[in-house]
Amino acid sequence: MKFIKLLLVFLVINFSALGLGIWLMGDGPTSDWYTSLQQAPWTPANWVFGAAWTAVMLCFSMYMTLLYLKEPSTKIVRLFIIQFLLNVVWNFVFFNQQHVALGMLVITALTLIITAFLVTYFELMKFKNLLLLPYVVWICIATSLNLYILIYN
């Protein structure tokens, strides 16, 4: 029962981050500003972003639940809060405020935090690290998209 309750907490928090990020980005991905940018050839269709983030947050919620049950520490909570804030802030900085360079800094920091989870808890989580791989892959793709826009615009 403890697992289910904690999983629900992480699901609510993670999907709240997505919802808040969407709200803060405004019309971001459909704005004239964004659509007029030179975008990476590997930029996925808009619907892919929603599907990817949904899968990422489902897996990440499961990962966080299992991790916190194994090691309920303030370090894990701090990393999680930083991840939450960076995830939300990137949407605001990049899409709403149109600060591509600052967005690059934010998404790079987010990439480092997710990588820190993987590296720091690799031995503890063993095969459960597979739950973090969708986030690692997706954030690397997102970072590359941001970098492409920074370089070519």
C-alpha cells in the first residue's frame, strides 16, 4: 500500500510539472516566433512531445517511487525538487520569454540532474535504472533540439 500511495504522489507531482510547464509556455510551440526558427531536421512532430513526456513521467514516477522506498533521503528529495523546477522553468524561459541561450543553460542543468540520478543511484537501483532511460534519452534529444536552435538562429 505504501508503494501505491508514494507512486500516486510522484505521478501527481510529475504531471503537475508538465501541466505547469504547458501553462507557462503559452502558445510556445505554435507561436510565430517558434515556427519561424530554423529547427533541427530531427525535430519530431508536435504530438510526439506530449506522448514522450507522458511516457517519461510515468517511468520517472515509478523510478522515484522505487528509489525513495529504497533510500528515503533528503538528497533524493532535493535532486527531485531541482529536477521539477528546472523542468518547469525551461518551458517559461524558452517558449514564453524566448531566451534560447538561457533555455540551453536550464536544459543542460536538467540533463545533468537526470544523469546525476542515474550515476549516483546506479548500483542501488540496478536493473530498475531502465525506468530512468526514457528520461535520459528524451532529455538528450530535447537538449540537442535546443542547441540546434541556439546555433542556427
